[in-house]
Amino acid sequence: DAKTTQPNSMESNEEEPVHLPCNHSTISGTDYIHWYRQLPSQGPEYVIHGLTSNVNNRMASLAIAEDRKSSTLILHRATLRDAAVYYCILRGAYDWANNLFFGTGTRLTVIP
Amino acid sequence: DTEVTQTPKHLVMGMTNKKSLKCEQHMGHRAMYWYKQKAKKPPELMFVYSYEKLSINESVPSRFSPECPNSSLLNLHLHALQPEDSALYLCASSQIGGAGEQFFGPGTRLTVL
């Protein structure tokens, strides 16, 4: 059973910021929040992860709610190359091999 | 080298054939994974290897037989598959425990006739 829920699809205009939400109300204290994206005809690609604090890297930012029951992946300026399915998954720090479920993901369409 | 390679890219096999999928990584990762992905669906975990030992088998039928001959290689042996097994088979690797972000290969597109 997927432990995360995401909207099925979202649209964004090119060069606009995009906020992709994820709900994970059953998260445990040692679960990391991971985001991956899958471009057409490719394997998933790691984007970012976090535990409690907000995180930034060259690809995106991750904002984590204070209660950790939700998170938001932020793409600061969407490009056409960001059109993909974005998955949010939980990964236990200790029980890491169990329950590695990808939810349905959010299909992001970027409009030129 | 942050690449996971998978061969072959495409495979067509009959229901009586025996074939194998191969996955390789040289990142020193000691966890390796097989996922199955049907069209327009998320990846589904099949197997997890930890230190070359099978640690997770998500109730996968025995016609799929994984093997991890060393820390860099992961195989998936296929025998007597059904047409509904046609899918994209993805391999991934990661560090053990911790955040353990996974690195995925491009997948093998399998068609069972």
C-alpha cells in the first residue's frame, strides 16, 4: 500500500515556479522523504531527500511541514525538460528495505 | 561513475524461453533492487539484495529468479513467463540504510509473446 498521496497531474508555464505536494500522514520519525522523477522512456532519477529540515540542491528545493505529514517539491523555474512524473516515497532509515512503495506520482506538464 | 547499466535494452521472448536480464553498478553500493513497471503505472518493488543476500522478495512468482553473483552485478533469470509479465524492468542500487538514495538504470523493456 502506497504511504504517500500526490495529485495525479499538474501543469505549469515555462519559467514559472512549480510546487508539487505530497501527503504522508503515516510517516514515522525515522522515515526519510525522497523525491524521484521519471522522464519519458527513462528510469527514475533521484531529485532530493530530506528528514526534518528544508533542503536545497541544484535541481530543486524540498519544503517539509513541521509535523512532517506533508512535503512540497519546489522547482524554481520550470523548463520543458522538467516535464516528467514526480514520485514522493518514504524510506526508513533502519527498516530501509521494507515498504519501498512508489505512489501514483504527479505528471507535470510544462507549457511553453 | 554514478551509472547503473542494464542489458539488454529490449527483449522479446516466448513463453517457453529462458532469458536473463543483467544489471551492473560500480558505485560501491551494497543494496541492489529489481522493480517492475507496467505502462503508465509506478514502479513496483520485486526484490532487494543487501550485501549480496536476498533480503526482500515481494511475493514474486518463481518464474522470476534473481541472482547477485557479486557486489556489482545483479541478474534476473526469466523462465516460462506469461504475456502479462511484459513490462519495463528496472534495476537500482543504493547505499545500505541511512537516506540511501537510489540510482536507477534505464530499464529493460520486456515483451512476452
